[in-house]
Amino acid sequence: MKRRFLTGAIAGLLAIGTAVTPAIGATEHYNDSSVTGGSEEWQAWVEEWNTVATDYTEVSITPGVNETELNFAWYSPVEAGKEATPVVHFGTEGNMAEFTGTSAPVDTSLTGGVEYMYNHVTVTGIKENTNYVYTVEKNGVETEQRNYDSKSFSTVKMLYVGDPQIGASKGQPQGGEELVATDGVANTAARNDAFGWNRTLELAYEQNPDVNFIISAGDQVNKTGKPKEEEYAGYLSPDVLEGLPVATTIGNHDSLNPDYMYHFNNPNTTDYGATQAGGDYYYSYGDGLFIVLNTNNYNVAEHKQAIAEAVASDPDAQWRVVTIHQDIYGTGLDHSDTDGMILRTQLTPVFDEYDIDVVLQGHDHTYSRSKILHGDNASHGAYEFRLNEAGDDYDWDHAYNVNTNESIALAPETEEQQAALDAFQADNICYTIEDTTGNTVVNPEGTLYMSANSASGSKYYELIANQQDYIANRSQNWLPSYSVITMDADSFSIETYQITDAGEVEKIDDAFTIEKNDSEETTVVETMTRADVIEALYAQAGSPAVETAATFADVSADAEYANAIAWAESTGIISGMGGENFAPENVMTREQLAVVLANYASVNGLSGQNAVNYTDTDAASAWSADGVAFAAEAGIFEGTTLDPKGSVTTAALDYALAQLA
């Protein structure tokens, strides 16, 4: 089904712009494994860490190009007189086959000067619902036998996790001391977080033993651009990972070293979107095509090429799922309105063009589920982040306009910088919210965006103060969490859980399901842009002559709605979005309409007929309080709910105007 685009994108505020908040940093909240782990288990882990942190040779398993393949990766030490043997022995008990791959040297600056080889091997011919065993060779010596049990290829289950970020709890208190992220065994932050990561995986797998693989939305480890082998050792240490593949995403903390691509043998790797850690890749599994983008590279033209290549490899896949680290539609305080959304204006239309069903995100260390979104079909700028002068991390204080090279300060100190920031944010209102009801949607035209909280609990961020209009649900309970995705030919469903300090698993969001049914047509509701509403009010008022043009920078004098907006501005019915803009093509929200109609009624001496006690006024933005109060007094919305963030439809406006006299 080709997409039909609705007009506009959702606006944020009527009178004032949304201020972008610079990154605040991690909160005081984290998962203290010495508390949540239980004293006996924790003490055993503290002892075990002495071995884990110094063993860089743990095996990782990744999905192959499709469900019939598995990719393996591991280090082997360089030993005198011995050569690396990139060999996996794999098969059913008593019927093992030998699979040979490649090996190459590891950069010794990342391993304390000790020489290692990394080994990559692909195993083929895997059948569903079969019990397999395997070993790998390290310099000709086979490891102990491990188990891999394949699951159904028709109903596929995945664990979706965000930001294990082993080592990110540095600076937090534990046992009267402060966790540190020094190298090797002394990295007590990595010790803490690896324990929490293992705890989450064990509980999640215990609840879902039929899961096929894990999707990690990035930041497996923490020390950006620095050696961190003890963090990778902690990440790979859980026993669950011996038999459960992980499709990892390159996060900003993974991006600036090649150690990531040593440890993970990703399928269908490309040179598109590459950083030192590697580039974009893709794979097919069951009825899904999965595309993993390295959005630490801001070249969206390359990401588009990767998506096109992936789609060409499996054009009939029922589901197209993209994983990115940076959350272009998230709701965390630290990232969602700055570097998280940096590629929003560019990626949204690309995802529309290639009919992407779901985008899985991380980075913001909060949980959120978006409404169904697609682009507004308007022209927007292109933005990126760049490395700092030292080249060892990203410059998080500035966004850059790709076309003009303008630097945009995210913590402005002058009026000029504030104006640039306002324009940047206004330009990122580039989406349309699809009108759907309930938690099961059939044949949606847009894309669902998920953001995962930290699975290890190593670091959490606050939610942004005002929930964005594109967010359907969000959560921050300072607890590790994970989601379970179930996918078959007809449906894609996601449920999300958190793990309490006592080890109880609790659901934090209702299941959300997308269904595809060729026999049912998508219902398209006629939503109204901000200009549409003002034009309707202007016509209702008899289209009076206007003497002065509108002052909004984004309202052209020759636009068909120019007179209507000029009239509404001159009479005080509207005052814009802040930053000298009105955003005429953005869809108007119901709380915005409440404010506009309150002003309209005041100007024209109108009042409502029947007061209504709306049950959800607490969900309205603070700036709309007077309008919401008027809406309740006048009963301008049908039913008992205001739905303040919902879109205005032609039917809703007609009903509202009918209540005024």
C-alpha cells in the first residue's frame, strides 16, 4: 500500500516557542547491583569479575543474512608458533560440521599492547525448532561445547533493549565508595553494570524462553573513543548470550573505535554510514527485513542507499524495521530535543519513501512509544553533529546546518544564538500524526517509533518536562527495562516491562499491535492544519477586509491563507508559535483550538451552550490553561474527553463552532 500523506505537522505552542534544553547528564538514579543482586550472588560476582574483566576472548553471536545463518566473532591471543584458527564446529549432537571464516589483527592500542586476532565465521543451514551444539577454536583448541536452540521462523520473538552501556555508572556511590571507570579489573562501574545487564537478560529470557534473538539499540559499552575491552568483556559475559544472537547497533559510545566491528560479525555490512566502528547493515528474519543504521554518521544520503540496498534484497518482506541509536522521536530530557532529533528532518521522509513500519531507538535512557507518524511533505533544513577539536568525542554543544555550515548553540548566550536555536527547533516540526484509535492499528500509513530505556540500569535520564505531542506513552521509573516483540505475517506486537529492585517483572505499557490486512482499507480522517482552521473562522466571520499583512516570517503575502491569518493576528485571535513563526501547514491540536476559539469567542462576544467536565484536562499543556477552561465551560468538544494533543478534524471544528452562540 502506498502512503497517503495528511497535511502539516503537529505544532507545539501557540504563543511561545519550546526552549531547547542543553544536555543535563545522568541523574542520581542507577541500578546498584550490590543492592539488587543479593549479597551472596553479588559477592560471587565481585570475585568472578577478576577473571571476566581480563578475558577478552568471549564469543558473540549475531543473526546472519537470514534466519538460516548465524555469525560468530571472538578474539584469540597471539601465541608463539601458533596461528589463529577461525573455525566453528556446529550441528546437532553427534552430527557436527566445520565452518571456517577469517581472522585479522586487533589494534593493540585497544588491548594494552597485548596482541590478539579477531575471528569471524558464518554458520549456514540452520533449521527452525532444532537443538544445536557448537564449539569454536582458539589457536586450534576447541572450547567447551555450548547449546544453541533455534526457534520458530514463522512466529518470531525478539527482545528489544536499549543502552546496556557497561561502565556508565561511573561516579555513582556504592558501598561507601565511588564507582570508577578505570581500565581492567579496576573498572568497578563496568563490574556493576555487567551484573545488572546479566540480571535483566536472565529474567527476560526466563519469561520468554521462545525468543529468537535480541535487538540492542546501541551503546553496548561506555568509554567513547578509548580502550574498553573490560567493558566488552562484561557485556559479553552473560550465559544467556551463549545461545542467543544479538543484533547490535552502533551507539555514540561505540562509534569511535574499531573494537566494535572486531567483536560483532554483522551480516550484509556496507560502507554506508561508516565510522571507525563500521557502517550500516541489514538482515532478514521470518517475515521481517531489519535494517541497522549507524546514525553517528550524519550522511543521510548514504543511509538511504543502505536502505535501498536492503529493500532490494528482500522486497517482499511483510515488515520493514529500522534500528538507530539516536532517538529522532524520543522524550528524554538529555537528547530528544537536541542531538537525538538531529536527523529527524532528513530521515523522516526517507522512512516514508521506503515504507518503514517500525523504528527502534535508544540513546535517551527513557521509555517512550510514539503515535503513528509520517512526514509533512514540506521542505526542511539538514543538520548534523560534528566531532570536537580533539576528535575523541562529539561536540554536544552545537548542531550544524549542513547546507549553510551555520553553528547552532544548544545553550544560547545571546539573542542571536537564541533565534538560531528557535529556528532549528521550528524546522524540526516536520511530522504529521496519523489519526488512529486504540492500541491495535490496521494498515497504518505512518511509522511507529519506540525508544528503549537502559536494560542494565547503568544510567537514566529525566523525561522532558512537557510531553511532546508525537508521544503516545512514556515512562521513567528508574528501573531496568526491556520489550518483547512478536512478529508474524499478519501482526507486529510490542510489550514493555521493567524489573523492580526485588526482581519482579512488571508491565509498563499496554501491548501495541500493528496489523496488516489486505481486505481492510485504512481510514483516513480529515485533519486540519492551523491555516485551515483560521481560514474556516475567517469565512465564518464573513471574510472581512484586512489592512495590514501578517507579520509571521513563514506566512507569505501571496499564500491563499494570508488574509485569514492577517485578520486573525490583527484581532488577537492568534499570536503564533514563537520565533516569529505561525507554522500554517502544521496540524492544529485540540488544545491549540481551545485557545484559538476562546480568543475568537471573546472577540465576537460568543459563549458556549453546555458545560462539560472533561476528564483529561490534566494532560493539557500549561500554556493552554485558559483555553482549556473555556472549552470546558462552553462544551466545545464532543464527549467527555478533551484529547488535548489530538489533531483537529473538520468534524471536530464543525461541532465546536455549533456550540458557540
